[in-house]
Amino acid sequence: MVARLVVAAPSSGSGKTTVATGLMAAFAAAGLSVSPHKVGPDYIDPGYHALATGRPGRNLDAFMCGPQMVAPLFNHGARGADLAVVEGVMGLYDGVSGQGELASTAHVSKLLRAPVVLVVDASSQSRSVAALVHGFASWDPEVRIGGVILNKVGSARHEELLRDALGESGVPVLGALGRVGQVRTPSRHLGLVPVAERQTEAVDSVAALAARVREGCDLDAILALARSAPPMTGETWDPGAGAPRTPDEALRDEALQDKPLQDGGHRPVVAVAGGAAFSFSYTEHTELLTAAGADVVVFDPLHDEKLPPGTAGLIIGGGFPEVYAPELSANEPLRKAVAELALSGAPVAAECAGLLYLTRELDGKPMCGVLDAHARMSERLTLGYRDAVAVSDSPLAAAGTRMRGHEFHRTVVEPGAGAAPAWGMHSPQRRVEGFVQQGVHASYLHTHWAAEPGIARRFTQRCGG
């Protein structure tokens, strides 16, 4: 039994991250083991959640992983926790465009049978807040809004008016946060600046958020609401369970069991790019790789001049290489090492930021030169869920494999696809995208491997082959 609640809002910008992160930090400081979660494909907020709780921030994405995976992934992430706090995405009822409630915060709250705390930006209203809350609370009877936290309250008098209005709504007020003393969390072209880029300041920001929430919210009432959630049912996701193996994969696994690998070991080293430039990753990917038999080693392309010893495969995920292009370019020894590894045919998976790093240049700065392509910043934001199919066989997937993913970038790679593209996209328009050459799979598409656990096993097998 894990006490749990979902922090939602009528719209983006209402203060979900402020309240959710503050609650996580406040309860953790009180001695509870808090499991942090985020609805949707966000990579940045979970970094602040992890800082607040000391546990990995995990995503719950009903589009990329499927509704049937939400509860099992939650059960896995929340194992052993006293309390789970789930931060929503966008407005409470905003889901995948044209697909109803799918992947909305409301959808996830129902899948988890979790009560919702609604964060309302009260800065420009008084009595109308009651109509707003009533509408959200009555829209879907299966969504249980257990309380409201008022954000950006202007004064004691303003708070009194808001509380009086909500007194007849049947939804209790669990807290009120004033406009003054807003905690500074700097933003950039893709949202908040990640924790990895401002570790010291982020620690101070999270501590300040906890103090604001402790001062303005009824933590006892919020915890009681979380504990009112019914017991979770269903399976718990297991990264070691994987997907059913084909006969060929079974034979290959048996052959690898007795085959000594690099440095006399028995687990191939998979190097994973990290640090400030490549901070976007899902915790489940590392867990899947480890369960598949890999020795996962994180390195920092901004500072490390060599790949980890014995590297047999390389994963370069998302992040902000455009911000650090001069520093990445200046690390010529590592750029050459990456190019040599790719040339050797070793498996390399590059996603979004990783794609940019493998091009010839990014905004005029030399990169690894693995791909005959150039990357540059753009004023246009590319954002949205995607249905995709693997066009070419690669270390990640066999041709024909169907995946759901997400794009989120303000950069352009020219050309957008190689002779052997990575993915064929079905929406928003039909197109091919990305590059597959030798052992390299490079693409803008972010995917969640829990939806297709065979990816991690396939990649690890290629490292040991």
C-alpha cells in the first residue's frame, strides 16, 4: 500500500511544478520516503523531483508506454516508499490531440486510482474560483479532486475571499501560496534549466520550495488525502522480465553466456553520456540494460577525453548540446574516440541531442562527424507525440518494429534522414527521419524502452557479439 496523490492544474503555468516539488521535498524532510513521478515525456522536472526526494524521478506516459503499463511502472518506482507524489502535465484533462483523455493527467489519475490536488492560479480572480473548481471537479465523476491549493494569492484579504467562495464547493482548500517570495527557477528555450546545469542553485531552490509549501499548506491534511487512496492492484514492472525471446535470440543468449568479453569480464560495457549537455534519460533504460547483462557506465562528454575502458556500446541521449557546442567541440580527443567506435561497427544509439553530437557540425562548431549532416538552432519548436515504425534494421530494432515516441527540439539537422532512415513517421505528416549506418542508430525521436523491452536486450547482445 503506497499513499499517493496527483498534483494537477486547470492549465500550464499554474504552479504544478512549484507545488509538486515543494511537497516532495517537505515530506522527504519530514522523514518520509517519497517516490516522485511525472505524467508525460518531461525530462527536466524529474531532475528536480529526484533532488527533492533522493529517489529517481520517473515518468508515467500512457501514450508512449500504453495505459496498461502505467500502474506496473508506478508500482516498480514506488516500491518501498511511504508516499508517491505524481506531477501532472498541462491542464488536468488535456490529453493527446484528437484522442480524448489518453495520456492526460486525469487519465493517469484514474489508472492509479489516486486523488487529485488541484493547483489554481488565483492571481486574477476571487469568487470565480469556485465556479472553476466546481467545473473541474464535476467534469469526470471518475476523477476525484480531493482538495485545492491556491497559488499566487495577493494578500490575506484575497485569500479570505477565495476561501469563502470555495467554502460551498465541497472541495477543501489544502493550502495557499502568496505571490511574494517566488522561488527563482530559470527557464530556457525548452523549459526549466536542468538540475545538472545548476546543481548548487537547484538545491537551494528545492529547499526554498519546501519551505514555502510547509508554510502555506496543510501537510497533515494532504498526507491524509494521499493515504485515502485504495490499495494498488495489478502487476509490478520487472526490468528483468523483458519481452519474449525469438529462437535466434535464445540461441545467441546461450552462446554469450560462455563467451568471455572485453577485459576478461562477462558483461559488455555500455557507455552512457551524461553531465550538463546530456541530462535527458529515463531511469528504466539503465535498469533494462543492466537486466539484459550490460555494465552501464556514465561519462561526461564535456570533461572526459576518453570513453570508459572497454566500451562496447554507446548511448547518447537528449539534452542541450546546442548550449555547450563550443565545449563539446573543444573536446577533440573524445570526439575522435566516438567516431572511431562508430567506425568499428559497435552499436551506438543517439537520441535528439545525441543525433546533433554525431553530425559534422552544430552551429558551425565541429562535432563527431559520424553522420554526413549538419545541425543548427532554429526558431521553430518541434513538439509532439509520434507514431513511428523502424524503417531499417539497427541495434535498437528490427525493421517493421512499431514504436510510439516524442519529439521536442528547436534544432534542425540537414539532411533530416540518411540513405537508411531510422524511423517512418505517421503523424503529423508522413515522413522518414534519422540515420542507420553500420551500428549507429541516430534520430530525433525520444522513446521509452519499457514499451518495448526487447530493445535493451537487442542492444546489449550487439555489444557482446
